[in-house]
Amino acid sequence: MYVNRKITKELIQLINHFPVVGIIGSRQVGKTTLAKHLMNHIDKECIYMDLELDEDQNKLFEPQLYLEQHMDKCIILDEIQRMPKIFPILRGLIDKDRRSGRYIILGSASPELLKQGSESLAGRIVYKELTPFNLLEINAEDDMNRHWFRGGFPEAFLLKNEKLSRIWIRNFIQTYLERDLPLLGLSVSPALMRKFWSMIAHFHGGIWNASNFSKSLGVTIPTINRYLDFLEAAFIVNRLKPFYFNIKKRLVKSPKVYIRDSGILHYLTGVTSFEKLQGNVLIGSSWEGYVIEQIKQILSDEIDLYFYRTHNGTESDLVLVRGNEALSCIEIKYTVAPKLSKGFQIAIRDLQTDTNFIISPKSESYPVKENITVCNLFDFLNKHIKRLID
């Protein structure tokens, strides 16, 4: 079953305008499937190479010689982080011939971790992140609870039952800890990183305090922050920064930290079914993180996400910002009858946003005040967000 990815149209446009397009994202998120689908939309012969396979690595024993033989083709290099030495060679070949659509590289790390690529190919490459399935991509509002509980990784979401989904997530976590993070340059024992990852899950949606993690794990604060940097660069966690531009109040200035995929979150916290999630103390923060991730996935790169909180209780769970302008305040509530809080109204007044939302799981859209709309997540993603950012 192929699920059409919303990023496809944009990627085709980028391939037609840039010499190199980098598709980045977590492992098992569907990059390879998408790249092979894109081959049907590229107006030249394509060669796909998986750098995890010895056969394809051997072809690139002399990479310049091999690639020069296929200058007229589009070369797709999967798992590019396994062969960083190839980046300078790509740069030289591109400088000789800057035609668009020459290379597509797939990587399971952010451009910050693919340093050789971001430095050697500066001005020649554009990166786009492929995320797990977004709620709009599965195109079924009725599947939201399954999507929220299992997360958006294709196999975890599409498997027949919860037991198989949990087995897949367990193996995914183990592979990341034992193979992928060390490959990206993180030198730490898998057991320690597993404990750190689990602690973040139980801390999901909380204000980051490196000191607490440092004391619990017996490592220094700089080391804890470096671990967090790696998990963020590997698309595992999301750091939501506080918004305090030109605000003269006593504000919280540490980020919030979320596990990006809700299926991984529920596995690490021992929640084994959607029914058990309903009675779990985690449910509010789980819903909040899920909503933030779904919104993050479909926004353009020019829109940044923040939260806003003062020390006296004024708060907006999410603030959408373009440049230095706050566009919208969003409150996220797991309830069928959300109420307008005083703290949220003060946040709106502080940030002077004209269009604001309270997002719940099932509410129909209705105005609760002149500039505040209550709506469900599906309607926000499908309708309201487009009008907001256009």
C-alpha cells in the first residue's frame, strides 16, 4: 500500500531547479519508497544506490570514476551518511555541470549532522525533511486515534494489530541505539542512551532542566545537552523554544522537550493500548505533543513554532511566528468541551495576535470569542491553517 506523501509535488519542483536535493528524516520513515516513486516523475534515467549494501558501496570504490560515467543520469544515493567522503566529489562534479536534477541524496540525519554535505555542497543543495505520516496523509479523520496512539512511522501505523506495532517500535528503538546513533558520531553506551530516552519520554512536554537529567544519569550538564542535540538532529525529539521577542515580562526562557513520534512515546512510557492511554496521567501531554508535531509537519519553513509562558501563569501552548511577528496563539486541550482560560487570553493580548485557536480532539469549529476559534485537529490542519498562513 503506497500512501501519497504531501511533500511529493514540492520535491519534484526542487529536483527541476537544483543540482542536488537532499531528502532527510528518521530511518524507516519512507525515504526510500518516496525516492523510488519520484523516479517515475524524473525526465531522465535514474540510478538508485543503497550505501548500506556492499554491492553498491563497491561500485563507488572509485566514486569520481563511477559518477563521471553517468553524468547524464539522476543518481539517487540512499543512506548518504555512510559515505561522507563522497560530498567533496559531488561538489566538484556539480561545479563542472550545474544542471538540475543530477543527484538525490537520502540521509537519516539533519544537515547539522551531515556537516560534510552542508559545507561542501553549500549553494548547490536544498534539503527537505520527510516526516512520519501526517494525519492529512492518511486522509481519514476516523483514524486519528490509531494514528495518535501508534505514531506515524509507516510500518507501525499500517501493521494489523497493536502487538505487531509495538514489536516494530521496540526493534526500531534498539536499532537506533545500537547502530544508528553511533554511526552518526554519538559515542555513548546504548543502555545509558536508552535510559536518557526513556526519561525524556516520562518528562514529555516539560520545561527542560539539564541539571535534573545530569544528576540522574551521573554525567555532566554539557554532556546531557550534547545527547539532547543528537536526538534532535536524529529527528527523535523536538525542542520547542519560548517566544519572548520584545516582551517585557518575567518569562520562562528554557525550551520544552517532546518525543516527536507519539508511538515511540507510548512505547517508552509503557502505555500498551489506546484504552489504557485514556486513564493515564500522560494523556494531556501526549495529546499536546501529537498536535504540535502534526502542525509542525505541514507548515512551511518560514513559519516557526514557539510556546509562550510567564512566571505568573500566562501561557499559550503554541505560537506560530513568521519572522518576528506572532501570527497565532494556540491552546491544546484534551476535552470535548474546552473552556477559555484567563491565562490564554492574556497571552493573546501580550502577543497581539488576531487569529487564535483552541484545538481539541472532536470539537466542531465555532467561535468562542471574536478572535478565538475552537476546532478539532483535523479541521485545523485541513482548513484553518491554510487561511492563517496565506
